[in-house]
Amino acid sequence: MDMNDILSKCDHTLLKQTATWKEVKTICDEANDNGCHSVCIPPTFVKQAAEYLHGKSSKVTVCTVIGFPNGYSTTKVKVYETEQAILDGADEIDMVINLGYVKEKKDAELLEEIKSVKEACHGKLLKVIIETCLLTEEEKIRLAKIVTEAKADYIKTSTGFSTGGATPQDVALLKSNVGRGVKVKASGGIKSLEDADLLIKLGASRLGTSKVVQLYLDMKKK
């Protein structure tokens, strides 16, 4: 198990409803000190975090969430949220799709929503959260194709706020169905370093996790 590789793929995450700046600042420091790729934080704290990390000359990027966690805000609202987040200094956007559209097979509307948010990213990374725990296998495969067609950068398994998170089966399924240039982010329910290692081996290029850094620090103490 290559811990440097695992940590470099981590979006060190704090998205609980009661998050404070003090807690966000702590995960910025942890991400910086342990070689994480990014911090994934509420939009409220993007500007502060971006300024704080810039002041530390950190390579850690700032990721935030859009339409989170339910995905049923309108496309116009998601576009506005995205534009504001980019203005505030976000480097990466994790958007939740409209799951009602998925169930109704409104593929054209899904495609247009993702493309609209992608345009609002102005060249910054876009990850599309599809909430795999609420989908059938056919729906997951369909979405892999739609996310590819929309030219998003990543397909992401989960918000971590629904009935389940990333599974090895879903990561492998998405990896085998996305097109060239689209990567997989596994998020939610990563409870061990072994989980993280397995998901990477199955094709995840990024991990959304609130636990891996602490698991690593605990391991170092032993």
C-alpha cells in the first residue's frame, strides 16, 4: 500500500452542516501537511480557504459542492452557485445531478444541465455526483455515457449524505463505462486505508474522504 499515492488522491472533506471556519482551517492544514490533493468544503468557506492556502503557498486546491446534497435545485441556481464559487477561488466543482431527471429518463435535460455547469466552471475541474446508491445498474451506465458526452472531468459516486457511499463494484462499473478523459471519484463510506487502496486499484483517480488522513496519522503513531 503506497500511502503517498493514496494521500495525493484524497479530497480531504468536511461537509457536515455544523462546519465552522476553525474546523475548515484545520482540514486545510491537515491536507497541506499530508500531501492531499484538495480540501472539499462548503461554499461558504471557499473564499477564506483559498486565501488561507494561498498565503501558505500550498499546492492544495479548493473544491466545493453545488446543488448539494439532493441535486434538485434548478440548473440556473446550480450555474449561479458555480459561478460564485469560481469567483471566490474554487479550483474544483462537485455538482449533484437532478436524480428525478434520471428516473424519468430525461437524458437531454441531464446533458444540458451538466454542460451548463461545465461552462460556468470557466476551465476549472467539474466532478458530477450521481449518487450511485439510489440508482440501478442501467442508470449508472447511462450516466457514465452522459457525463462523458458532457465533457465533465470526473464522475463521482456519492454525496455521503444518502443511503450509501462508494462500493468497489460501482467504481469498477463506472471506470469501465466512462469515455476517454473522464475519471472516477469514489466518495462516501471509505472506512479504512485498505478500502482506499482497493478503490484506487479498481480505477478511482480521486477519493472523497473525511477519514483517510486521520487513519494515516493513527497508523504512524503505532
